[in-house]
Amino acid sequence: MTSTLILVLALSVLIGLSLGVLGGGGSILTVPILVYVAGFEAKEAIAASLFVVGVTSAVSVLSHARGGRVRWRTGLIFGAAGMAGAFVGGLLGGHIPGQILLTAFAVMMVATSVAMLRGRKKKADDGADPVQHELPLGRVLLDGVIVGLVTGLVGAGGGFLVVPALALLGGLPMSVAVGTSLVVIAMKSFAGLAGYLTTVQLDWGIILGVTAAAIVGSLIGSKLAGRIPEAALRKAFGWFVLAMGTFVLIQQAPTDLRWFIAAAVVAIAVTGAAICWFFIRSCPLRKRSGRRRSTMPAPASTGQH
């Protein structure tokens, strides 16, 4: 076993961890690992990621189902709608140049990272039971097809689009939306893979190894779900995804523009952080220090008047 393969398998555990804990993010990691570490072509990596994420999601569903965190009817309806879009996306992806697909994938990574850093609104979980309601079938079909099309085309965007949709459309609490999203992701991934297999040949030996490692990670992740602060984990992962998306964008740019783009990204990030720190009172960069000051004990009252 070569050192490269060992590194690929070790990194693949993170794919499953992301799916098990966050209900998404698997493809965001799988495609860069296969392209830049395993040496896959873009289309092969996207198709392979659909298989890895599909199988890993299907296995991870079992742990969530045992914990009562899966709504099968909701997941199957949304998943069925997404399968059509994913299959069409897979067919189209096989005829689009790999550089365009990777650029689109990088843009999806950046959009996903922004959504992760913003966090989820938890109106339904703030001490009250979430209101579950009948699924608006028209909206479910439309959202499912669009999300499926994106997933099948670039192999990304599944979980972090599906989870909020399930929470809003089905009135599911976030923990249940995460478990249910895995049903949807598995269904869409296999449909997208079917579309890609009409034009792409895969190295199944490496793919099965990556899948096995990801499954191990997903089992660990499902055990950790609910035991670690989701907000902190999501933000840390969001910054990582943002860095990876920027890296992929730079790699797809012309060679003579790469350093310019990297410098521009750093300048924008530093400028944004400075503006946030000095001019925005609610800047999240200052929340931690604010909390520390707020936890200082108040002066003891003497009780004398």
C-alpha cells in the first residue's frame, strides 16, 4: 500500500464524519481528495463521489433510524423528486469539460461554506416542539429536482441544501432533518451516478477503499451527533470548506493569474475582518472576548443603604 493511498484513506474518514455529524459535506471533501490526492480526473472524481457519499449516507441512515431521527415518508418523497434531477445532472455532467465542472464545484464549496458560517436558524428548537405539517408537494418536487440537478451535475450541494429544506418544508427538528437528509442524499447520489456511468469509467478498487473508510467515519460521526457543539463544529468546518473552495478556484485559474487571485482573496478577507472588527458592533469576531468580559463576577452587594 503506497503512502498516497494511505493518505487518501485517512482523509476519507473525514467524509463520513461530516455526513454522520452534519448530514452533509461529504462530496465537498470527496471531490478534492480524489482530484488532488488520488489523481482522478474531474468527471471521474465527481462520479466516484456520488457513489462514496451515496453508500456512506445509506449506512449512516441506519444509526440515525435507530435513534428515531429519520422521517421515512418525508425523506422518500423528497428523495424521489431529487432522483430525476440528479440523473439529468449526471447525464449533462458527462458532456461538460472537467475544468468547468471543477470551477462550478468550487463556487458551490464557497456558497456552502458561507451557509455553514451563517449557521442554522433554530426557531423550532428553542424550548418548543417543532410544528410538523403536511408537505407542500409542489414545493417539494420543485426543490427536490433543483437540488438533485445540482448534486448530479457537480457532485456537491446535497446535504447543506436538503437539511434546511426539510426543516422548513416538513417542520422537522434539526436532528431529525439531518437523519432524514441522509435518505435523500443516498437516493440522489445513486441517480446522479447512474447518469455519469453512461460516459465515465471508474477505478472501483480505490473507490471501494475510500467508501469503506468513509463508512467508518460515518459510524463514528453518528455516535458523536448531539454530543459535541454543532455550532462550533459547523463554523470550523465552514472555514475549512471556504479555504478548500478558494484553493480549487485558484487551481482552475490560468497559471499567471493564480498568485494574483490568491492575493486578492487574502486582501478581501483581511479587509472584511477589519471592517467587521472596527465598524460593526455585533461583529462575531468580538463575541468571544465579549463573553469573557460578561462572565466576570459582579461586585458583591454589601446590603447596606
